[in-house]
Amino acid sequence: MGWKETAAPVLTRMPAVQRPEGHVPFRRKMYWTAGVLVLYFFLTNVTLWGLDTGASQDLFEQFRSLLAGGQGTVLQLGIGPIVTGSIVLQLLGGANLLGLDTNDPRDQAIYQGLQKMLVLVMVFLTGIPMVFFGNFLQPSAAVAQSLGIGSLGVQVLLFAQIAAGGILLLFMDEVISKWGVGSGIGLFIVAGVSQSLVGGFIFWEGEFPNQGLFPNWIDLALGNVSNIPPLLSIDGLSFLLIQAGILGLFTTLLIYVTVVYAESVRVEIPLSHARVKGARGRFPVKLIYASVLPMILVRALQANIQFIGQILNSTLGIPSWLGVYSDGTAIGGLFYYLSPIYSRESWMWWLGSTPATIEPWQILIRIGVDLTFMIVGGAVFAIFWVETTDMGPEATAKQIQNSGMQIPGFRKNLGVIEKVLERYIPQVTVLGGALVGLLAVMANMLGTIGNVTGTGLLLTISITYKLYEEIAEEQMMEMHPMMREMFGD
């Protein structure tokens, strides 16, 4: 008896959001999407009951905009468990160890149940160390005394709250995927990053340069900023680029233009219908063929590596060659070199923002490791993404043939179509994945508006662009019901 037969009774009975039986009108989809987003924003502002906020630290501070959620809230874990579970499934599926045929309804149910099971496991594997080890989520002594359950009892309550939030986020994602527009994970990332971007432009309360971009410029124009160096000097140019936010604005606009341009660059393979004369079409192979979503998997892998290092350092203590920590951040050892560059202050040592114990050659090694990790990881996870989401040459060839289309000038044969697609899809997938990884590191190094991470900004722009395309497609199908029948309801 194989593992599928053993696990099927459990995996196929996992709780799930029911699929709609018929067509869901566009307006109703928008209502579901808006409702889940409102619930998401509400939960990111629900503070964990029993948490000592003053003594707690954000374990995922560098990755917070990417992993969504909120520090010290019910959504403390964010989409981390969902993404980590997807990484495991990607690796198992890429190595062909699951033996599941996603075209078979039973195997599809097993796959979805396995995904939920992995998310539950990751909720426990991430939440338990976060609550019970180290100083990441400190229980409130006042709550422990008032309830008479001790700090351990309060820790159990804290874990129950963040576990419930992680599971709830899983079903919120499923509601949007089945009843709404787009992907829940993508929308949660867009929501979190958009908050930071808006704050980076208009946040007023504070002092220069800790305000938003526009308030900073207004203060400069009104002469409210003291100790400004001569603007035509080297120090003055550095002041304008970094403190005044011009470099961050330039980087944000550059990433936006690059992603939109890359989404429009494509190789179009001509198609014609085998039976309907004159019916022609094109299959586009975009430069970012695998989309930017595989970057979530790469950054989540980095986040988990840093998570392991922080847990080991706070509980067991580790040798200096493995990691040296200050205020929960690696400043030396292997875990330092494996930590991503997430701001200008992480590598511009000439500004005096890096610890004095870190030498320039160590920073250069860290930059090289981060670039290699992101470029190679982006290409590898893009390949896994394409193969496991039926976007590879073989799966795409079957879709083209099943639609009755063929490539003009070639025999109507599945193998022939697949060979033509193999000329483009694998190469474009690797190139697009590497390009996205490079852009993410560059955005982090140069800084962006609102200190949004490069990966978060890339994801937000790409997801918003695709969401616009999907909304336009939905509206077209609402106006022309015959098109819905052609594409499948």
C-alpha cells in the first residue's frame, strides 16, 4: 500500500472552502475580495492578549513587508507557514517524489490536503520556538499574575492566538482564490507593502529625515532643516540623495518601470485553429514567464535560515564562526554572510552606519553571497514554479493541442509542439528568474520609499499588474458571456 492510499482518508477530509457550483458574478467576486482584505487589515491591528510589547522583538523585521501580517498581532506569523509549506511541496514535486497527477480529482484533493497539513506543521514549527524560546514574544507578568496561571500559561495563550491567526490566513487565501479575484497571498503582500509606500510618501509626524518624502521636501523648502551641508559639495549631494530621499524615489520609479517593461516583453508563438479556417492566435512567452511569485519562496528560505540562527543563538548559544549576534541581529559568522542586504545602512560602511567590528571585505562577501543566492535561487525556484504549475513545455503543449490549436508550418503533433516550446520556455524562465533576483537585491541596496524591501516592491508591482489584467478579463467575460463558455466557466 502506497503513501497515497494510507494518507488519503485524512488528507481528503481536511477542512476546505467549498468551490462555487456555477459562475460567480464579477461584482460578487469584488465583494468577497474586499471583505477578506478588510478582515486582514482588522486582524493586523488586533494585538496579542497577554503580550509584553515592550520586551518583545520582531523576529521577521527584515521580511515583514514580504511575509505580511503584523508584529505582536494575531497575524504574527503572516504568510510564512503558507509559503514555507509551498517550498516543501515545490521541492517534493520538482523531484517527482509525490507521484500525484493533478489532473486526477482524487490526487488533486490529496495534494490540497497535503498542502494544508504542511501549513499546520509549519505553524507549529514556527510558532512554538517564537513563543516558548528566546525573547521574541514575552508574556505579560501582569496578565500571568491576574489569571494565576504563570508565564507558561500566558505563553500557551499567545501560541493559541498566533496559531489561530495562521490557520485563519490560510482559509482567507482560499476564499479569495475560489470566490474572489487574484490570489490571497498576493493581495496580502500588496496590502502590507502599500501601507509602507503610502507612509513613505506622506507620513508627517516626526523629524527630518524620519518623515515621509513630501514632508521632508516641504521642510527643506521652508528652511526648517538645520545643518545642511553646501548642496554642490560631495556631502551635499550625499545629503540630497540619501537623507532627502531622492535615491529612494529614483529606485522605486526604476523598479516600477523595469517590471512593467519586462511584463510587456515577450516572444509570441503564432497559433492557428486546425478546423476553423482563419482562426489565429498567439501564445505569449513573457520575459518574466514564471512571474515574480517564486521570489517569495527564495526570501522565505532566507527568512527561515535567519530564524534558525536566532533560535539557536538565544537557546543554545553558538560558536562565533557560526554566528555573532547583537540585539538579535547577526553581525559576524556564517549567519551574517547568509543574511540578506535589506537597506543602504547594511553595506555603506563609509557612512558610518555599520558596526565598527565589521570590515569592508566582510560586507563585500555578504553582498556577493546575497547576489548569488537571489540570482541562482530566483532561477531555480522559477523552474520549479513553472513545472509544478503546469506552465512547462509539456503541460503547455497539451493545453494548446486540447484547445484545437496548432503551430503553423508544423505537424499537428504533441511532441512537435513541445519541442517548439522547449526552444523558448526553459531559457526565458531562467533568465526572468535571475533578472528578478538581481532587481530585488539592487532595490534593497539602494533603498526605496518607505523602506520597502526590493522583493516586496517587485511583488507589489507585478501582482498589481496581473490583478489589473485579471479584472479586465473578468469584466470582458461579464460583457460577453460567450467568451466565458470558450475559456471555461
